[in-house]
Amino acid sequence: MSDLLSQLKAVTTVVVDSGDITAIEQFRPVDATTNPSLLLNASQLDFAKPMLNSAVSYAKSKATQAAEQLSLASVKFAVDVGTAISKLVPGRVSTEVDARLSFNTDATVAKALQIIALYQENGVSKDRILVKIASTWEGIQAAKLLEQQGIQCNLTLLFHMAQARACAEAGVYLISPFVGRILDWYKANTGLEYSAETDPGVLSVQEIYRFYKHHGFKTVVMGASFRNAEEVLALAGCDRLTISPALLAELSQRQGKLVVHLQDKGAAAPALATLTEAEFRWALNEDAMATEKLAEGIRKFAVDQRKLEQMIQLAL
């Protein structure tokens, strides 16, 4: 009997959630995802340190104002790390828009176009890249505009069905519902422990997956932010799962028969009326977990983005 990771790869596209080249080389996933926190960690690794210096030099050669140099160097570093990763995976690399733009549709679109342009300078075509954007209303509208231009998006920090539905109706390529952060909130607010069968994060992704398939939405569901291997296994059969190197290593060492929990049984429901902005905002407002975790996630990514920028500032 093969290990659980090998069995999982047979029913779900496995993505590594890391900016560490060594981990990606070890597990050889189809895709890879990065975010400001992972890039901050990567900046301390030997492979990425020259990229940080190179990004600073690039920014100095392209911009004259200090603020422009800082912004460009940050994006260039993310793209150069993503470019290195793209040479190790056959599929897509996700690169995130600055979280501080999460409530500005036009600025998000502009930053996404800059990311794609820098990848193209590096010889990486846009069909190898997913632009990661927070699942705010403004972010979803930005993704809609980008998808219409042939730039595919990964909508992240997703905690609620309203976010998932709005993304699908906007024609977003892929969503990343955050399993572990949902669990974190419920454990902190209820004092309870949860099994994989009762895990609120797992149940949320299962609900979204079944809703999408039942209504014929083509948006890819990629479970993310796992706290333990049992959460991963409970979502076997999901379109994609982005998993940390530590959990990939654990699954590669475990034996047993994998149970497939999610299967696409085809569309069977009539079309729905498109969710309005007011309905979206009210649904999110009614859910304390989703409201708090979305805001917290944006803040945390912004904090790590600023830390990265502080490192870059020293080199400018």
C-alpha cells in the first residue's frame, strides 16, 4: 500500500504552500503558492538573499523616487522568487497583491498588471501565474476585471459562502478557503476541541465544494491553511489542496487507505440570481468569524509586507 500523500495526489492536485525552493524540490507539487509571510521567511534563506539585492538594484534603475523604488523592489522580489519556483513546478505559481490594497479595486488591478508584466520580463507567461487577491468585495471586483483580460486569479482569505459565491459569479479561476484559521476562531471562541468530522473549517470547504459542483460553477476550490494532517485527509477529492512542507512530509510517511470525501457529481440545480454587494456585505457582517478572520488576515499580511519593506529600505 502506498503512502497517503501519493494516494492524495491521485485524487487531488497537491500544491505546496511555501516560498522555500528546497521544500518544493523535495515534494514536487503541481503548483505553488506564496504570500507576504512566506516571502518574508524566504528572504532569510540562502537562495533568496541574492534575489533581494537584485530586486533593489532593479528598482533603483527603474525609479527615481524612494517610495517608488521601495514598492517596485518589493514586487520584483516576489516575482523573482515566483520565477525560481516556476522552474520547479509544471503548473501555476500564485503571487499576492499587497494586502493594503484590499479595499481599492483600481489599485489592485494596477498592481496585478505590474506583477504580470514583471513575470513576462522574466520570461514567465501569464498562463503560469495566478494573482492572489483578498476576498473583499473590492478584491472580487478587481479579479472580475482581470479575468476578463485573461489574467487568472486566486482569491484568498476566504471564510464564508458569500465570498465563495461572489467569486464564482465573478468568474474567478480559483479560491483558497482557509481551513485552519476557521478552526482557530472556533476553538478560541468556544473552548471546544474538534475532530476532522466536526472541524468547522473542513465543513466550510466541503459545503463550498458541493455548492459549486451542484450549481455548475467552474471556479476551482483549493483548501488552504491547514493545522493538521487530518484536515487535509478530510478534504481528499477537493479540486486542489495547498499544504505546508511539514504536513506534506507527515503524509508521505503515513500508510493506510485514503478515503475520498469529495466527488463532483455534476450540476443539478437551477441558476441563481447574482449576489448583490449589499447581500454580500450583510452576509459577511452577520458572521463574526468571517468578518474577524478576513480583517485579521489582511492586517497580518500587511504587517509582514511592511517588515519585508523595512529590510529592502536598508538596502536602498
